[in-house]
Amino acid sequence: MIWFRPYTLEQIRFDRPTLASHLGIEFIELGPDYLRGRMPVDDRTRQPYGILHGGASVALAETLGSTAAALVIDPDRYRVVGQEINANHVRAVQDGYVVGTTRPLHIGRRSQVWDIRILNEQEQLVCVSRITMAVLEK
């Protein structure tokens, strides 16, 4: 297991209004080396053409990657901040949910790189993203 301590989903849920909670993002699974979350494709997350907004996909990716990055460090000594994120949008989605899963590519003392794959309900790739996080001393 890669997590700093044995977290539960309840411990990492949003406790105040955030962009992620406004978009309906929720964590659904915390595995030994991954974090999974889902987001509805609805009026909050669609663009004017009626399909999932690319920015909403990036918000899901950043939420998953940055949360996972925070779970592998000692929160009393360090914090993580995003340095760079990129995304490739490969399939349109009109409704339902998308599910994102993040796994680490690199966990270092000063930086982390996380891969995020977002799938539709048919488990087809919708978006692939990568986020780089800086690890800072408090």
C-alpha cells in the first residue's frame, strides 16, 4: 500500500463546498495503489453542444491526482500543490457518469507524477491525463 496511513473513503470526502463537490465529483474506491472517483455528465458538466466539457474532465483528473498525492505524504510535515496538468480528450460523453482512476507514475521526495484515466459507463476511454505535483514543506 502506498498511502501514508490507512485512510477510508469517509476520511477523504469533501467537508465543505468546493469545485469538485459543485460538479458532483465523489470518491468511490481507494485501492492499494489507486484512487477512483466518478462525476455525473449533466447540466453542471456539459458544454453548449451537449457533451462533457473538457474542463470538467480536467477538474475530475486534478481532483483525483491531487487528492491521491496528498494521501501519500505526512500531512503534518508536507503539502502538495499542482505544477502542471495535461489532458487528451478522446471520446465524447452525453450523459450518465464518467469514472476516473489515478495511479502514481512517480512518487519522489519533492515531486509526484500521477496518471489519470477517465472512462465512460461502457468502460471506454474518454480522457487520459497526467498531473505533476510539487511536495512542499509546511
